[in-house]
Amino acid sequence: MWNMNDVTRIDYQNDYTFHIVFDDGVAGNIDLSEHISRGAIFAPLKDKDFLKKATIEGGTISWPNGADIAPETLYEKVCR
């Protein structure tokens, strides 16, 4: 269950996968490929060089174009 945890670390792995660590120690690899087809904001993520520009902003993963993924979505994926 997500308890408003923040992402504290992201490490690009390969393809569309990042290793994501939360402030409570929960961690895992997440394939973000399903997100690249979810609207124009995510389209630039198809370019893996752009995808790798991910940073942590507001407690979650985000990109320079303003795209981000809700931390609770990421947490749920890690805990599956």
C-alpha cells in the first residue's frame, strides 16, 4: 500500500526500464514502455536518449518536457 512515499533514486537500466527506489526502501525495476503511448506529453520518451534525461522532481520521476508519472502508480508497479 502506498503511503505517500517519494521516489528517492532512479537508475536507467535498459530499453524503457528504470530501477526506482522509494523513501521507505521499497525498490524495483519498472518498465515504462506502456506510458509512451499515453498522449502527446509522453511521445518524446520513445527516444531513449530523451528517456534517459529523467530526474526526480516532486517526489517522482519526471522529464524536461513536463511529463511525469504519479508516484503511487510507480509504487504499485514495484509492489506487484
